[in-house]
Amino acid sequence: MGDSIHFVDMLREREIRREWVVRAERNPDYVEERADGTRHFIKLIPENGNRWLRVVVNSAVLPHRRVTAFFDGGREGNMRIKVDKETDALYFRLDESKVVGSEKVQPGVILDFDENDRVVGAEFLGISKRAPKEELSSIQFQTV
């Protein structure tokens, strides 16, 4: 199984240990098969506050590719936006605060929270289904 660049970035952003990912894949507490071709490996991680780690794998391609990982649950620096064409994901980071929790708020929408329960990041999966490709190739910023 391979890692997408986006997956590796999300491990770093969310401070998720590789050993936890391996544990989730090898011995998951739950596995969810999704209609979009992804498989979700879900594992309770006691040493991280008994939080549930979700590892999302694109099982529709060979070799299978890890797409993202986050803890189900739940301002410093610059804002940034990253579009990953390979995994069809967009990540919007408000600042560089430490991510202490993540929560799936809708299918394909994951919010990252800091220690004060403020949203510091938003991840959108399946972005090409949410916006025309022409709009994803350029971003317009507007300050009012």
C-alpha cells in the first residue's frame, strides 16, 4: 500500500504517529467500506486520550493508496490552501496552531481544532465533485 503526499502531510499536520496508522490497518476496531471506493480503518488509540483514529484508503486503485488520517472527535502563522489532485482533496489551514482534534462534520468534510476548540483547518475530500476543475486551478482572494 502506498501513501499519497497529502496523507503524509496530514500525518505531520495532525501529529499522527505512523505506528498508530499501522495499528489501525492491521488490527482495526471497525472497517467501513464506502461507495466512493474508500475503506476506512478505525482504531481506538488509548495513548492519545482514547480517541478514534480513522485512516482512509483508496481501495479502488492498485496499489491501494492512503488518502488521509484524522482523529474523529472533535492562531498563529499564515493561512494556506493546498489542493492535491491525486487524492482529490483540498486542505485549508487558518494558522499553525497545534491540531489536537479533528471531526468529520459531513461526508468528505473534516475540521481540525486547536486546544481552545477553535477551527484551524478544514479538509474537503472529493473536491472535483464539489467545484468545477477550472475553478480549482486558480484561487481568488478577496478582503472586504
